[in-house]
Amino acid sequence: MASLGFYDNEVLPFLIFLDVMSLNYDFSMAASINGNVFLDMNDSGSTNLLRFGVGYRKNNLVIQPTVTINEDKEKRYSINLLFKI
């Protein structure tokens, strides 16, 4: 994952960020009862995604509206809340 962000209180009152992620995965699951397997699943693959967002910080709370674009070109929108303890 590569992330690029900019935050400077003197220039902008908010954080701008861009994340680029490349993910490879292997997934395996098996379920059994009394030693008899009734569910066996395996999957593997990869995906790439791009996230762009703007964050606003107030003390220890950060609010980040984000747009995520996957390889399938479907856009997903989210709002992240981060709190630093």
C-alpha cells in the first residue's frame, strides 16, 4: 500500500490523501461435524484499488469522507471516523 497525504494548518484546514493498494489473497475454510467435512471452500485472487479522501481534524477526532475505486470501476463512498486516545 502506498499513501500520499498533505496536512498543514497554515495552508489548508483539512487533510488531503490518496491511497493506492494492491492486494493478493488466499482464502481457505473447512467445516466439519464429527470428522465429516460438509463445507470446503478455497479462493485466491488479487485486487487493486485507489482511495481519495479529504479529512478534517478537530483535536483528537478526524472525519474522512472517502471515495474508493476498485478494479471493477465501481465507486464506493464511505465516511471514516478516527479517534486518537
